[in-house]
Amino acid sequence: MAAFPSPRLRAAKPRLLTYTLLALALAALPACAPLRAAPRQAMPLSQNATATYHYLEYQTFFQAMQRTAGQSRLSPEALARTLEYQKAAAQAMDRVLASEATPNLYMEKAFLFWNPEQVGEATAILNKGLELFPGDFTLTASLANAYMLENNPAGAAAALSDYLARQENATIRERLGQLYVDSDQPAKALEVLNKIPAKERSVDAQYQIARAEARLGHRKPAIETLKKLTKKHPDYLEAWVELAYQQELDKDYASAVATYSQILAMADANEDMRQRIENGGGEGREDIRQRVVALWLKLNDPDKALKVAFASSGSKAFILQASLMFLSEGFTAQASTLLDVLASTPPVPGEYFFYKAVIAHDGENNPAKALGFLDLVPEADAHYSQAMQFRVQLLYALGREAEALELLEKGKQLFPGQTRFPMLQAGLLLEKKRVQEARVVLEAALAARPDDEELLYQYGAVLDRLGERTTAIGIMQRIVDKNPDHADALNYIGYTLAEEGRELERALALVKKADKLKPENGYIVDSLAWAYFRLGKVDEAWKHIQRATTLAGEDPSMWEHYGDIAKALGKRDLARKGYRNAMKFKHETPERVEQKLKGL
């Protein structure tokens, strides 16, 4: 009986033995399935001459199928021949089964169809075999494999459970527990795994129990179990990876760093371990280094994070990703130092100049220096469009508006299929209150791309600024009809209806949905508060307006709403606070707010 494989890394599905029999357009056979069944074996010759003849016939067609399968991706003719040989092999096997049926023969026939496109055939064949040979280990294992290849974990679980109902098998029970953990059913996993007597639990069973405990929120005992496993079985890579992951979730970043570092050290010292990390379907060494970098940054130790980053392969992807981590945490000097690795070997990628520009602008507050870096991004580079957009914004911020608009026109010509340039141009025009010009720019862009959601949304916003609110709502409704989960369009419609005091229940439903889609958006939360207020649900409105001002605390209209809601609740001091903040943050109609303040 073939052994089952150990479960692989945390991020991976369990590894299993697959049978590479077919290389059609279905040539890329499944990388994994959850159980290992017995390998395909030649049928032992029996006294049944008819069965032997048909089995040899099957082998002839099967070998012919193998010969043509390799070319089937590139040649329709080869694919057609492969399918013909496959059909002939299956028919020959049916004749064998009619004379002499065995579990292995059903497996042989099933493996003819062992590929993602035809696995339904395989499951049907294996189920038929189990009808004749109920409780057969190899057929059960193969059927579970097939269901997992179909992405049907429930079917695989049913097959394994049916086996256990007939007879006890610790290996099957262990695998069923792993399947439940992998399919996010940890309580079921524990129920299954705990029936294995403690003294008989394999290391894999203990590992799966720890995983299930962790996913039930019992992180401390899970971590302790994993520590014991790694101490007793130091080459058990899966337990090391799970331990580091659980320590990270437990916010024990120092311990997680130590565990990940131990994994890297083992990989450096042991070629077999290195191969398992790289080929196990989970995180490779570079991915682990990224996590260590992130953890050192969480521990506010950028120098150690930088040391780990320099120990990497130095690939462009790694350097750029790690540099982003440093940038997002505000460590611009370290990000710049790391980026310089990319400049040491020509040709220097365009991303290097783009990221250095971000550092110069965000970290050094030097827009002129940032412009200098952006000018070095070659026009043929994939990031040239982004560099142009960044240059536009910098030129505009420096007061060089004419140059900014000229560059925008150039961008629209060089990249006619991109929406960012007309949207950026319209945005700059809106800042200068040149609303009608912004409308012209967006209408020209929409003529070429009439269904672009971003363009439509900005166009609706411009129409609103021009007082054409009915048309603007129609535009936003058009967006929502096309994309019911467009949070900003939902918010616009809901807020506008609430502001106008009509269809208030619908308004509330729309902004509730928008809030669910973007729960940390202060403007949407403000709309939610305003819809409740208009409905007379002032206590609910007060709860949400407080959350809104926490999320977007410098919006004057939001503070006016805060004042109105506080006033309705009789909270006069807080109402004053709201109106004064609305004035402080430059409300568009300060006279109205001033009158409200005096009214208190």
C-alpha cells in the first residue's frame, strides 16, 4: 500500500501524487490532489485469455496516446489523435473489466481522464468501481484525489467519511482532518482527529490538530504544540512555517522573526530543505525574507530590516517590494539605500527613478529633485506613463501650471487609451474652478470610452458642480446599473437623495451598501449619518457622524453636519464645535454656517 504524503507549507494545498497520463490542451496536469493512491500497475496476467488480450490492446492504445499527447497543445491534429487513442483505450479497458474487474483496473481507466477538463469522467469511473468494491483503500484515495482536482472538497470528505464508516484507518482519518482544516472547518477537523488515540497520532496528525486549534482561535496551545513538534522533529518544515505564522498573528513579532530566521538558516545549511521551501508550493526564501523585513519594521528596527533585505538575491522584484515596505513605514533613507542596488548594474530600470522621485518628494520634501528623477525615466519604459502623471502633479504644485497642462496634452496623445490623463486634467481644472473646461475634457474622453466607470463618475461630479444634479444622478445610476458595487456612485445617489429629502429609505439603503463596501471611508460614513438624520433617527446619526469626523476630520461640510446633529440632540457646546470647525476648514458658504453659530 502506498504511503500518504506529508502536508506541505501553510499557504499550499496538500501535495499528492498525480498521474501524468495526458498532455492535451489539457497537457498541464494537476499540480496537486489531496491523497496518494497506489501507482498504476500493469495488470497481472491471469488464466483469462480474453481479459489478457483486451488488456494488451488497452496498453497499445494507451502508449499511442502518450506519444501524441506531448504535441497536442501545438497541433489540433495531434489533439484529435490523442482523444481518439484515449477513447479507444477506455473502450478496451471496458472489455477487460467485463471479463475480469479489479480495483486497480478501475483506477487505470480513471487515470486516462486525470486532467482538470475531464476529471468528471474519472470520478464517475471511480464511483462505479467503489460500487463493486466498497471500502477499497486505493479506490477511495483516488476518488478523494479526483474530487479535489474538481475543487470539490465536500465530495472528497464524503468519500473519506464513507470509508471510515466501514472501517477504521488512521491514515484516512488524518487526511480527512487535514481536508477539513484546509477547507476552513476546524471544529470538524478536531472532531475527526481527536478520535485517533493520543499514543497513535503521527507527527502529521499532531500538526493538523495544532492548525485546527489555531483556526478556532486557540492560538496559545497551538503555538506550544508547534514548538514541541519543531523541537522533536527539527526538519519538519511545515511546523516551522505554521509556528512563525501563528506567532505573527499573535503579534509576537520578535518570536516570529526568530522562527522565520531559523527557517532561512536551515535552508542555507541544507540543500534538501532549500528545495522543499522553494518547491513546496508555499513561500519561497525570498517571500520569507519579505516577511522578516516587514516584521523588523513593525518592531521599529529599520537597520535590521535593511540588513535582511541586503541578504536577498537582489532581484528587482524583491528590491522594489522591500523598498515599498520601507516607504510605507516612513523610512525613506533606508528605502533609498536599498533602491540604489538597482542602479549598480546597468541598465537601470525605470522603476528606480520613479521610486527615487517618490522618496525625494515624500521623504525629502524636494519636488524639484523629484522632477529630476522623473525626467530620467525613458519614454520606452513601462512606467513612463506613471512618471508623466507624477510630473504633471509636481509641476502643478510648483505653480508651473502651463507646463503641467502642456504635459497632460502630450500624455493624452502618447497614451490615448488611458483614462488617467483626461481625469488628471479635469481634476486640475476643477481645482482652479474652471468647471466648464473640465466638462469639455471629460466629454471628449467619454466620446472615445463611453462606458468607462472612472470617467463617468468624474463627469457626474462635474455636472453636480455645475448644478445639473438630475443629470448627474442619471450618470451615477448608469454606473450602478453596470456595477452594483460601485461604492462612490452609490454614495452619491444616496447622499443626494438625503440632501433633497426624498426617497429617504432608498437613500439610507444605498449609503449603507456603500459603507459596507468601503467601511473606512469618512465621506460615506458622513452620508450615512446624514441619511439617518433626515429620517429623524438622530441618535443613529450622531453615532455615525462622530465616526465620520474621526476618519476625515478636515472636511467642512462634515463638521456642519456634526453641528446640525449635535444641535438636534441639544448638545449646544458640541454644535458650536462643529460649526466652528466648519468655518476653520473653509466652508464654501461660511455665511450660512455663521448664521447657525449665532442661532445657538
